[in-house]
Amino acid sequence: SRAWRGLIEEYRDRLPVSTTTPVVTLLEGGTPLLPARRVSEITGCDVHLKIEGLNPTGSFKDRGMTVAISKAVEEGAKAVICASTGNTSASAAAYAVRAGLRCAVLVPRGKIAMGKLAQALVHGAKLLQVEGSFDDCLEMTRKLAENYPIALVNSVNPHRLQGQKTAAFEIVDALGDAPDVHCIPVGNAGNISAYWMGYKEYADDGLATKRPRMLGFQASGAAPLVSGAPVTHPQTIATAIRIGNPASWRLAEAARDESGGGIQAVTDRQIAAAYRLLAQEEGVFVELASAASVAGLLTAHEQGLLTPGERVVCTVTGNGLKDPDWAISGAPSPVTIPIDAYAAASALGLA
Ligand code: F0G
């Protein structure tokens, strides 16, 4: 085995790069595909977690960003801009530093997790908090990129989805074939579209014998792809997927229909329960939005949508450390004790 070279080098012949494209990388990709013992037990399926929170900035966004920023540099951009519920801004800010580009990000004020805000700021991005939703931010960002010399790195930039499709390649490379079912959170709907592109590409080229059913999950208060109409005031504790009018709407519907899958809603309560299950029974700390894939799998199991023994992959999209406020708010308060081993023993119930 040899050192991982970042996903552009690993999958160069499947990405829109040439020998002259400057590769901007933080050695993203190559994330673990972890067997999930407890979730497998509950569902009777062979469940694996694709742990995307172990990318360099703590989410899957790095896969798209390495390609989008490399192409922006190749095309002569001096500055990049994105709208974000947090993770895209963190990733754009880091890759912009790497590339020597200026970076501007628009986020919905008060609706992004603290860790993500910290990341954008520490990497020196210009951060604008908009008094509106993510959808408002995206619309503004599109206009700015149209009218000013600044490159858009949201997933409406097709290079982003090209990078993100590599997660599907890694899964097939690790399992030896595609899974039967792939569960994934859906917000702006780029990632489900990217995975489907990746699975199709590998199957078309004979590197997989099948393609999975794509099961996408939105939060019930922000589920336009389930209701079929945009949501004006999306609401959910999973701020990363608090999106009412997804940019990749049509692509996500195509992924759903071509794969024989579905896009369903999970409640905030189900998301929070899956978040705790992952933390307390799998040892995997994800952010709330990421737990939507597992919440959805458990729902699909209860609805009888799974055949026992099927192989399932759930993408867990972001790291739990992104949102320490939520993690702490649900946990028991720590106990304070003096410098005294007996006090420790008695607090631990040992004495
Ligand atoms: N999970 C996390 C942790 C996310 O940050 C996002 C999207 C998604 C899931 C949904 O992926 O949008 O491709 O359907 N976050 C974007 C952002 C919107 O700005 O960071 P999607």
C-alpha cells in the first residue's frame, strides 16, 4: 500500500482535469467505510457508514471543493464565493487559502453551527451573515457571480459534483461491488446527484455489477423534494440541510427514479435519536444533518423497504465537532470535584 494522494490524483482519469490543471488539494477523500454493528443488528442488513466527517475540513464538501477550486485557479479566478449552511463555507475558505484566492461566503444569520463559523473565520474568509435563509443566500450569490469577477463554488458549479462522485467510487472499490441500497441526507440535493453519477459511471464501465437504490432523506420541516413544492420557511434542528428550494432538484429526482429509490422525510426527533445511536452505540460522532441517513434507514426498515441481508451504505456527511453546542445541550452536565481521589471515586459510584 502507498500514501493516499488526494482524490484528483487517485481518480484523475475520471475527473475534468488535464496535466496542466493546478491541483489544489488538502488530501481529501479516502475516508473510512465502517461496518455499523448495531445498525446492522437492528435492520438485519449489512450496514456500512461512509465517514465523510474525516475529510480535511470535516465534511464531504472537500471532495467537490478540491475540483472546483483547482478549476477556478486554472480558469484564472482571483476570488471565489459561495452561499452556505456552514460546511461549504468552511471548505471553500480552506481551499481558497491553499490556492491563494480570496474567499467570500454568505450564510443565514444565526442558523449555522459554531464550528463551521469558526472555520470560515480562521481561514480568513469574508463572512457575510444574511438576514434570510440559505435559499436567499444562494440567490444573492448567483447574482454576484454573474455580475462581478468572482467564481461561484456552490454545487451549481458542475465541478463540485464531479469531485463528490468519487465517494461512490471509493465505496465500490472498498466493497468490491456497489451496495444494494445507499442512504444519504438531502439538502441542496447535490450530493445524492453526485453519488448517483459515480455509481452509474462505475457500472457503465464494468467496475460494478449493479447500482444501488438511492434513498434520500430530508428533514420533515425542510422537505421540498418530498412535498414536490419549495418550502418558504424551512425549519429543522439539522441546520446543514435547512433548505427550502434545492438547486439540484431535477438531478435528485432523476437519481431517485432511475435507481428505483425514494426521497422521504425524517422528523427532527428521529434525526436526534439516530445522532445519539451513532454516538453511543457505534462510537461515531456526526453532526445532526448526517444522522438523517441513518434515521432514514431505520424508517425504511420499519416500513419493510429492505430485504434482510441487503448491503447498505449510509453516508454520514459531517463531523460532530462542527456543532459542539448541540452535543453539549443534550448531554448530562459534568460533575465538578476537588483534588481528591475519594471524591472522584464516589462521583463515579465506585466508593
Ligand atoms: N450533510 C451536511 C453535513 C451538509 O453540510 C449538507 C449540505 C448536506 C448533508 C446535504 O447535502 O446539499 O448536497 O444535498 N450542506 C451545504 C452547505 C448546503 O452549505 O454546507 P446536499
